[in-house]
Amino acid sequence: MAGVLDSVNQRTQLVGQNRLELLMFKLVGSQRFGINVFKVREVMPCPRLTLLPKQDKFIKGVAHIRGQTISVIDLSKATGGPEIKPDENSFVIIAEYNRSVQGFLVSGVERIVTLSWQDILPPPEGAGKSSYLTAVTEIDNEMVSILDVEKILNEISPISTELSDEVKDETVGQSLGERVIMIADDSTVARNQVKRALEPLGLKMVLAKNGQDALNQLNEMVQGCDSIDEKVALLISDIEMPEMDGYTLTAEIKSNEQLRKMPVILHTSLSGVFNNAMVEKVGAEDFIPKFHPDELATAVKKWLKVEELS
């Protein structure tokens, strides 16, 4: 176990092409789960937790860690499972999502495995909209579930998608005519957050559930055109996605003569440990950490260059 804990911090600096390292853990029972090591700051035995008055029912308490006060979420209870009872076997995974740091209480941490995003698949169709899964994979002949952490966090503390009045401008969409914006994200919650935030710009939007889905849609839409920007004005893509990540998607787009003119904004919760050199390497036009509606909308307006199209 000490080897796993010692290696997490080193591995958070790794950025691979269409690959990830997954920290495996358990909640209550034998089912195994995974979280991208790139999101993880630290893993530690569960520290002493302080209860807060009227705290959310999924918050186990707060811990004072390295000069920060961090809320610790019972990850089992937050996903509809039994409550985790902190003991000598329980751990807290300190992770950064959407510009904030959270602790996730888990009943046990196993090891880190290296995988290709091609081995990470969308959840089964029958999982339903209420599912907390964003992806699944197979390790040691067992299914490992990857949780939709953005959905969990949004249910505990909903993120506002409201644009400020000075950013709203429905004429942006009017300037594009029939051209659309594509949003690629494996989290249903995240896709809808982006969609709601950009609706006040009057944009027509199409959605893709991961990088491969986005690339398939783009290749289909470009048929009969000289360039995809005749139909799609901009792509907003998450980085972490099953089957094909945002880095690989961007690289595929920029290496394709029919697709390369379309601007790509990488929009991701990998805010704290993001490698800017990787964005330049794959050719993305911009990187926006999740989730600030005004910042995203301003970047969209910038790369659409609306004044040149009107």
C-alpha cells in the first residue's frame, strides 16, 4: 500500500497520448472503481474528520490537510450505496476537479494500472440517466467502474451555468447561420452545463459522448464539403473520455485537411496539473479549465471571430 501512496504524486505529472493511469479503489463490497491519477493530489489514511453544522448528508466531515480545509465526501453514499464507516482500512483520495479540491472517502485503495483510453468504454446502454458511471473497463477479468465525479459534485453543490448580462449576446449564433458548435464530453452533466451556458449566445449545438463519437460525427458531416468549418464552427472538447481522449481527438482533427481549420477548445477539469505543452503539441487553439460560464463563453466568442463572419 505504501508503494501506491508514494507513487501517486509522481504519476500526476504524466500526460500520455490516448492513455491514462487509473488508481483503483473500493467502496463498500467487492466492486472495484477507478479514478484517473491525473486528478489525484494525494492518497492518505482517513484523517480525523470534523463535523460541520447542517453539512450535506454526503459530506462525512472536513479535514485540515496541508494548510487547507477540505470537505470529505462519502463516495459510496453519494452514489446510492451504503455509508462508509471510517476505520484503519479506509482512505481519503484528495483530488482536484473544476478548480476546487475535494476529499473522497473510500474503504480501500488497491494499485495503479496503466491503460489505453481505447480500453475504456462508455457505460452499458441500460445503465440509464440516473447512473453514476461515466465509463467502464476490464482489469484482471473483472469490470472496473469509473464514476462520473462531475455529476456527484454537481448534486452536492450545483454549478451555476448563468452568463452575466455583459457576456450574453444572441447575435453570435445569428452570425453563424446554419453552422453549429460541437460539444464533446463523456459526462452528461458536463455536456448539459456547457450547452446551457452557451444558449444565451443563440448557438446551435450538437453533442458527442466521447472523442471517437465526435470524430465519427465530424467525418460524416464533412462529406461533400471542402472543409468542416462550412458546417461546424467550433469544437469544445473534454480531455478525459473513453475510447478516444481529447488530446488524440485534437491531433486527429489537426492532421486531417478537411477538419483542421475548425478551432478546438479543450475544456477540462484537469485544472491543477495541466500540461500546457501538450495542448501546443496537439494543436488545440485554447484551454479553459472547468467551469466558469463567462470565461467559456468569452473564449467561444473569441475563436468564432464573429465580427469577421457578420
